[in-house]
Amino acid sequence: MIVLWTDALIFLLVATLFIFSVLLRNKAHLQRPLQKIACSKTAMISLLVLVFFVLIGLLDSVHFKSNENRTHEIISVLDYWAKPLRNNTEKTYSAPFSAYLYSKETLALPDGSQQWGFPRLKFGGSHLQNPDAELLSDVLEKALSGFCKGVGLVILWVVLLACIFKGRDKNLFKNTTLKAVLAVFLLLFSISYMLVDLSSYYHVLGTDKVGEDVFYQAIKSIRTGLVIGSLTTMIMLPLAITFGIMAGFFRGWVDDIIQYIYTTLNSIPGVLLIAASILMVQVYMANHAEDFNSLIVRSDMRLLFLCLILGVTSWTGLCRMLRAETLKLREMEYVQAAQALGVKRTVILLRHILPNVMHIVLISVVLDFSALVLAEAVLSYINIGVDPTTYSWGNMINGARLEMARDPVVWWSLLASFVFMFSLVLAANLFADSVRNAFDPRRTEEAG
Amino acid sequence: MHKPLLQVQGLSVAFKDERVVDDISFDVYPAETFALVGESGSGKSITALSVLRLLPSNAKVSATGIKLQNQNLLSIPEIDFCKIRGRRIGFIFQDPMSSLNPVMTIGEQIAEVIQIHFNASTAESKKAVYRLLQQVEIPEPERRIKEYPHQLSGGQRQRVMIAIALAGKPDLLIADEPTTALDVTIQAQILALLKSIQAQTGMALWLISHDLALVSNMADRIAVMQQGKIVETNTTRGFFNQAQHPYSLKLLAALPAMQSCKGKVVKTAIEPSSLLQVEGFKVYYPVRKGFFKRIVNYVRAVDGVSFKLEAGKTLALVGESGCGKTTLGKGLLNLIPHTAGSVLLNNIELTALTGDALRQMRSKIQIIFQDPFAAMNPRMLVGEIIEEGIKALHPDIGVEQRQQRVAHLLQQVELPPAVALRYPHEFSGGQRQRICIARALAVAPELIVCDEPTSALDVSVQAQIIALLKNLQQQQGISYLFITHDLAVVAEIADEVAVMYQGKIVEQGGVEQVLLQPQHPYTRKLVEAVPVIDVG
């Protein structure tokens, strides 16, 4: 097993979240908002989708040295399971569910003559004798059987769980939220099962320029998106919260210094900083080649640095908002009451100011998470984003961009990355919305 | 009697499943003043808004009939209703600060109404605006016409609002708490203005208010609302002489009156020890100007105030908004830095203390704020809020003991101990103020600065809070520095009164002496402006 830098940070993050949830489990006043989240359909469904993405991302974060082909390349658990997807590469572009390549070649016919046409794919649809006639029925048949298998499995689990829990709570399955979540789970699981089933016969989302499966790329990109979104936020948050609250609360020279820092930082073009630091990392890695002997280690280092520099450049917006809110809060009468009661200033900061700015933090974290996933795409476009060898939606879009002018157009890379990115960002946004509704006492009546 | 101008029958308003106005009927006759009286949340403003169709779309309004001079308002389409709002019915809102557009001059805002309703030319409307400003008695109308709302004082803004309402020459003027946001002397002026305009134009006035004393001077007829229902309608004289409904009687009984201090037994301290002694206390705010932010002048918020307060007594600090009374209160607690002066509490100089010594002294002097909604952290449980002071000043007290103390404190302010596990937003204004009192009591103070603790509350709740404060004073011998603008409340609770005007104390003495035989001209003006129930 090999632990890359980002792997370590991801697992650290997961562990912290876990410890926090255990510590806060028995707090009475947290129970009500949590119950409210648990009762909200939107929240639970978007959480389910998020968990689905996170699980894939976590599977993709457990790396080890494979001994297949004696190459000793570093692969993840996900790679190991998706071995056929990873290894079944074609020559170049092919459309989704196609049995033919997307570009014409000179074909050698069995009778020895030569013809200019679309060659058959090496793997996609290779089990078919006559693709023109059989393809559609075969795809439908395999899709249906895969879907039914998925449905069957889910129903089996539900029945099993129902048997276990029936004794405890009779009304469990009358809960509409649970029903909705189960329905979405059924759909999600069956579709994934179906896609996995199909992808061993076809390229479900086609192949890219070098013949790599786009479905595999899209799945591998999940980890990159999550890493950029979450690690950057984790780097940015402490900076923004500490500086923002301190500037607003202490005023005076503390405020002056912090304002000076973020105004200065804000006036340096972010792209310039990012480009410079990425170049520095590359130079460093070139000078210490013995420490970065594998491609994946190098690209991981670059990803980590991208998160770091994105975090350092993006805390100013939130900091400014928190400073303004704190300026407002410090004049609130409950803060003055605490002062009159002789509460220490640090305690006032932690107990009265921080909890009352958390909703701003929460909202901007989610918006930033989405924005960062999207920013990665932009940065990859000018080649200062993640390493070109890293799978990411940005790289996929960047690659697809070059083929937009082609006729007939190659649309699947773009569509695949769009759909995956969209569902992740949408789920995150919806979930955060519900969390905010539940935790903001002033909105309790509306949230209902 | 002649025909009613406005006839409302069977009006109900519901939000979701909650009925806030429940099947009420009343008439407003031409040229009369009709007052709708009730506590906050009784549905009186909603009633007015529903007649004007200004409620948000989630409100469900139903009525058997709303008629304005035989015209059925219910059947008029929305597009024609604009000719009724502002033209036939004028409206004055409570807060003149937020109901004027800050980026338009007041002349433009008044002219807008005239141009919409009378198709007037620019020159004509300018003349009309000028006349209106004269009518609402704004000094120098030629100059004011070009000014923006922020350049006017609160009273003048309310005058502009009245001018806007009058611009459409309405038959009916609805005034929703027109003076609640204003000082008492300005309140008297605005009410006199409304009366004289009514006499000039002969329009009907529908006054919405929580203040019975004010209503007694203005109204011809009174309707009392309680929880969405009109419980009593009566002529003003009939109401104040022989109210029928128990709720009306309760409202009348809860009314604090200035006369109540007459013959008050002055508490004689067992040993006349002065608890608090303030000498030459000053709070100045520097006015900075120019490139180097040089201090060019000072705003003298509190300008050399001296007074004494004996243990177990209440000193009321009276004055209009902006006179520096709140600044003085917060300055004494060191919540606002002061410029000069000395504060002796039990012969300890508070102004010389810093750091930990100051924190420990804070338990002796506490504060209760005006707005109980802003005075508690919305994210903390009531129990946590109350025990905060104990935690900060006595960290050695254990959890169990602390919880016992919280339960005991809640009992003292007459709340069940179970509320400790609830959030502040679940309580009404009066209950929240009780929690704030419990929080102040938690550290066993000798002096509590009460900064307008009752002005955000309804009359009956106000009476309860005052009774509670008096009770606590008797039991525990706490002294109060009671900051207020309401002389009736002063009469109820204070032993001594200090009148503040522009940062200085202009008159000081026993409550009976100051309120009933005021010496200083400002005090006299203040006392005269208080509406007194006076019905023939």
C-alpha cells in the first residue's frame, strides 16, 4: 500500500469529520436540526448522491503497487476493479455504444482487397457478429438485464434490512423520506450496475483521442474534483475565519494589518500566482527526480500544490464578508451583555461571534466548493491546472474543446464531464441549502 | 347618524392555518377619528393592510363586505385599486425612516403622488407640494423641498409622510402607530398637526395605536382588538368611564400613569450609604476631518454628569432620544470608553480598574437592554445564556450547582425551569426580557442599569416586568439606574429622577417633585407633552 500526500489529507479529513460527529452526537441542541435534515427529502437525496461520489473518491484514494505486467505502477482500488475499462483502449475516437471507430482507415478485407471505411473496434462490441443488425437489441438486452440485476440486489437488501429492523420500529417504512431515499438509491444503484455491466462489452461513453474509455476518465475525475473542492476549502477556511473575525472584532491595528494583507493579495492576479507556484513545483520535482520517480507521485504533488495555492488566493472574499458581519455582531447587545458579565474576549469570539457567522461560512464553503471544481476546468485550459496526466473534468473538457470544430462533432467527452460535474455540484448545493435552513434558528418557521 | 365612510364586515385574514384577524366588523364615519387599539400581534396593522390590499400574497383574506362610500372594495380589480390607494385612502406608516425613499428629494416624493392622481403639470404640482409642506408646518418649505430624507429629523420626516398621504386629498387617512418611533415632545406636535388637518379638511382618521392615553386625546370612538377579534367598540368617553369587556379593563388597569407617584412613600434606607457616586462623567466622540484625520471637534454625548444613587433605590434617567442617556449607562459599565470623570461603586474607583480586577468588579454592576430580541445570542440555549456570567466569574462552581442556580434564577423571574433547554426565539418579548433579567441576576449584582427595558413591550407585559423588577428590589435590595423616555413608567418605579438634555443633567430630585412640580423649562415641556387620559 502506498499513501500519496492527497490520500493522507483526505483520510485525515474523513477522520476529523468522524471524530467531530462522535463528539457532537450527544449534544441536545444539535439533535433538532439534525432531525430536520433527516426529515428533508431534498437533503437526504442529495446526501445520498454526495455519499455515492465520496465513496468512489475514497476507493480511488487507496493506492498500492500493482504487480500486473510487472510494471509496478501505482494503482488504486478503483483502478484494480475497473481493470477492463482501464486496459481496453482503442486506437482513437469512438462514439458511445459503437462497434466502429470514428475515423476511416484503409481496411484489409478477407478476400485480400482493400477498402476505405470504418474499422471495427478492438473491444467495444467485439462479441457481435454483425453489429449493424445486432447492436441495438444487444445493448437493450444487456441494459435491461443489468438494470434488473441491480433492482433485484437492492430489493434483496431492503427485505433483509426490513427483517432485521422490523422488530424495532414498525412505522419505519411508512416514512416518506425513507421511501424517497430508497427509490433514489434503487435508481442510482441499478443504473450504476447497468453501466458497469454494459461497460465490459461496450464503451458506454465512447473513447477519446488516444482511445481511452471516457466513462473511466469521468469516474477517475471524481476524486480530483473532490480533492480540489475539499482540500482547498480546508486550507482556505482557517485563514478566512481567523483573520476575518479578528479584524472585525479587535478593530484598530489588527484590522489595519489584516486588511492590508488581503488587499495586497487581492491585487495580485490569481492566475499569475498559480502559474508561478506550479512552475516552482515542477522545477523542484525536476531537481529531486529521485523522490518523484513515478508519474502518479508527480501529478499528485502538483494537485496538492494547486489546492494549496488556490486556498491561499481564495480566502480573501470570505474573510472580507466575515469581517463585515463581525463588525455588525460586535455591536449586538448580547455581545455587550457578555462583556458586562466579565466574559473574556477570546471566549466571546468563540461563543458569540463564531457560531453566528457559521451560516456565512457554510454557504460560501459550498459555493466555493462548486466554484473550485469549475475553476479547475478553467485552469486546466491554460495548462496551469492539474497535471495533464491526471484525470480531471477540466482536462476532459480541455481535450474535447479541441474537437468541437470537427465534423461530425465529438460530443461525448464534453457531455460526460458536464453531467458528472453538474450532478456533484448540484447535490452539494442542495445539501448545503438544507443544512443552512436547519441550522439557522431564524429560518426555522420557513423551513417547516 | 349619517352613513359610514368605510364599512368593514366579517373580515378575516389567515396566514397558513393561523387566523390573525377573525371575523371583525366596524364602521368609520366621515370626519370622525376612529381608533383601533390593541397590543402587538393583535392583528390591528394587518386589518388596515388588508383593507388596502397590501398584504403579502400568502395571506388569505375573506370578508362579507368592505365598502368605501357604497363602493364595494372587494370587487374592484387590482388595476383600479391604485386609484383608491393614495387617492381615496391615505396611509401613514410607523417608521418614517424606512418609508421614505432615501435617493429622492422630499419634493419629488410628494409630487409623485400628485402627478399620478391628478395629472398635474410640473409647475402645478410644485405649487401643490409647497402648499402641502406649509400645511404640515415644515419650516422653510422652499429650502426643504430640495432636501433628501436623511437631512430631516424624525419628526420632520413624519410630517413629510403626512404630506404625501394628504397629497391625494383622501377621504380617509389611516395612521398606523404614527408616533411610536418619535420622541414624546414631537409626538405631541404630530398629533396636534393631525387634529388640525382633520379639522381643516374634514377627512376621517383611522388611528391604529397601542397607546390608550394617546387615543383618549384623539379618538371619537375606540375599538379594542385582542387576538384578531374586536372585543369592544365604544365611544371614547364611554370606554374610559365604563369599559365592559374584561380585556379592556385589564388594559386600563395596566396603564401606568404619571399621577401614580403622588404621595409615594419614600423608602428610607436603613443606613444611608451611597452605592454609586458619579462625578463629572464625560463621553466625547472625536470628529475627525482632513487628510491626517485630525480631531477637529468632539461630539459631547455625555458632558459632565454627576449624581449619587443609594443602595436599594431606583434612579430614573429621563430624556429624549439622542440626549446621551444610553451612552451614559454603557459608559458606566465600561462598555463604551469614557473621556473623563470618576465612578465610585462602594467606594471603589471603577475607572481606574483594568484587566482581571475590572472583570471581577463587573459582577457588581449589570445591564438589561431595550430590545430583548437582540440581547441574546440566538444560537445558545437559555440555560447557557444565564449561566454564562457564572462560568466567566466563578469558574470554580461545579456543573450541578450551576444548573441548580439557573433553575433558581428562572424561578425568581417566574419562568418554569424547563425553559433552560430552549432557544431564545421560542419566547415572547416579555419572556425574553425575564430571561435577560435572570442573566443579569446570575452574578448577584448590586446595581442594574436598565436601558429602556420596557419600551419594546406591550402595556400589560410592561406592567408585569415593572412589578417583577420592584419585587426583586424588595427581596434583594438591588439598586436600579433606570433609563427611559416614558415618564409614566418613571412614576411607577423610580425613587429619584434625573432629567438629561443634550448630555447634561438639567434637573434632579425626588420623583414626586420632578414630575409634579417641574422647575426646568425642558422638564416642564417633557411633562406637558405626555398624553394623559382626559375625557371630560
